[in-house]
Amino acid sequence: MSIAIFQKIISDFHARTLPLLTNRESVVRFVRDMSLTIVGARRTGKTYRSYQFISEYLSQGGQIKNICRVQFNDHRLSGIKLQDLSSIEDAYYLLYPEKQGKETVYFVFDEIHRVEGWEDFILHLLDEPTHRVMITGSTSRLLSGDIASALRGKNLAIIQYPFSFGEFIAHYKIAPDAISSRGQNQLRKAFQRYSQQGGFPGLLDAELDSHIDILQTYWDTMVLRDIIEAHPDSNISIAVFSYFAQALVVRNACPFTVRSLAESMRTAGLSFSTETVYDYLRFLEEAFMIFSVPIYSASEKVRQRNYSKVYVIDWALAQAIAPAEGIDATRQLENMVYIELRRRGYDVSYFRTRQGYEIDFIAINKKEKRRKPLIFQVSWSIKKEEVRERELRGIPETAAFLKTDHATVLTFDEEESIMSNGIRLDVLPVWKWMITSSNV
């Protein structure tokens, strides 16, 4: 691969106009001597987040010539080998020799994992104090233990989730006005669309009647590229994997155990080992397609012997994949809240009281000094007395166990403050909660 090709690629990028984009809320911050990897499910906007970083850098007075961006799915790089990677650095500094060792240069690589052994090249770049390296691309390849080991701990990963509700309304130029009647009505209407459409960027301006087809295509591509092609030595059975993955999606926001799923799969006539199913779950989690949530406990034995709950990277994706009547509104809402809590940096568990009452989420942000556990219960509505009693009954015992006097109950459109056994329960509309930066 000639130096001239890389010079052309670098110069072409410098001459291009950056694409228009909706700003994402995720924070990109470099740590010296470490690469920064933007990870997340396929089609969540990782590449565009790198463009946003470049735009932010330029708006702060940076120069486009200090960006060396190479996209490895460029047809001009077909057949690129490991030994060709050093030509990128040579090509850049032949174009801009005055910058070498004197100015900070950002190397932004998209899909570099296509090149076998690319990790050593990243470590070489990081040896120069003026270099910063950003990597985006397919998640399962970028997150494997082998790659983490190869980079010798010199990599910091940030997760790019689908659009938050705040990003969603920003894209459609809807003001985050939760006070006026007009503003509230606009937010309710936008949230209903958000709950149906989901947060994948590619659906934002697509025709409504094409959304399900697009989401199903996303799922099929994730399965092919991030599961099957990413694990060629696993001899994945398409029939077994498809049954297992769909069974998890159907259980969205519900409890599951791998053993119980394996039993139902064997009853359906499928042949496999239990170890295989555990591998399939790991593959799905590595690709950010599925999240399994454990019970809240300091004991690993307790977490292992209790069921987990399952959530999908996007609730609309789950609805598009689930058969028959799909997933009800409360379970979709619960999935939305889970993803939002993860987006805000929380470790999330569920809780079960001694009386057997379940609390949807216990959220802890380890970056906060106090690390105070937050309690969240989610229901589309608690207007019906039997629903209200069911959703609230476990909160006092949970709050006492966690030594807190507060819990948040998220619904579609109800708002009130309740005192119960000395515990303050804030009932909030989820669309209002999602546009606040508060920890409640």
C-alpha cells in the first residue's frame, strides 16, 4: 500500500465538508498515553460521534490539518496489510512535517480492526506524546479480551447508545419546555413518537412505514456481522442462535435463566450444549444487543443463584423482532429507563424484598463520591388502585434496606409526591425525567 494513497485519503478528508449532525450528549475526553475507543451497538452513531468531536475541536480553534482520519472500509484500502499501517504516519508527516513532535495530532480510525494485528500500530502511535488516537468500529471485535490485552490497558472506552430523548427532541427542534402547557403537550407527543420509533439515528428522518423493515435489517446485520462473522471458530448454529436470541427479546424486561431457556429450546427439538447457550449470551452482550441485569446483592453467590432480567439495546428494535403481539407499553418503558440509566453512567440491578416484591432498578453511580443507591420503579400508569398497590408496596422495605428515604416512580404522564412510611415517593412523567440532568 503506497504512501501516496494515504496522502490522498488524508487530503481528501481535509478538503471535505463535515456532515450535518445532531449533537450527542456523550462526553469524549482523551487521557494521555491512552487511545479512546467509541463502542456501542451497530448503527448507534459511533462514526458520527467522531465527526462531532472533530467539529467541536475546530470550533475551539483547532485546525483540520491536525486531524489524520482514515476510514478502513474505503475501497482504496482493499487488501491492506499490517505492514502498510506505518505508511499512515509517514504519509501524514510528509504532508505536514512542521507538526511532527511539536503539535498535538489526532489520529481518527474507523474500522481499523479489519487489519489483523492493528493493535501494535496503535501502541506505536501512543509512544509519541503529541499523538491522540480515536478508534470507532464494530463493537464485538473492539471489546474482546484479546484486544484489551494487546493494548496493554492503554485504551479507554466510551459507550455510544441510541439517541436519548433529549437528543431526540433536539434533532426535531423541540424545546425542552416542561413548564408551559404548550411545551408539555409537545413533549408528550414527541415521547410517544420516541417510544414507537426508538433511538437509532437512521430512523429519525425515515418514512414511518419503513421503520420496522429498517430495524429488522439492523438486527439481521448485527447477527451476521457482530455475532456470526465475529466468532468464526464457534461454529454457530443459526437455528439455535436465532431461537435463543428471539427468546431473550420476547422476555424483554422480564426474568430469565439460561437453564430455563435451554430446557424450552430442547423441548422445541433443538440440539446443543448448555455451554453453547452461555457463549451465545456472551456474544449478544459483547455486541451491545442484549443486557442481562442481576439482582442487587454484595454476594456473588446470591447473584448467581437468582434469575437475571433482560433488556434490549433499543425498545423499538425489540418490538420489531418480537413475534405476535410484541412487547407491552410498560415493558417498553422499563427498557427505555434502563438504557437511560446506563447512558447516565449508572450500574443497574433489580431488587427483590424478603416478601418477594420486586423493585425494577437500583442504580449506583460509582463516579459519585457518596455512591448513594437510587430506587426506580416503572409503570405506564398507576391510576388503577390494584396497579398502584402492586408497584409501590415493595418500596418502603427496599428504602429501609438501602438506608434511603426517597424513591422515584416513573410513569407516562402522572406526577405527584407521596409519603409512605417516612419514604418520599416522587411520581414523575418519564418524558420530564428524561430531559433533566438530576439524579432523581
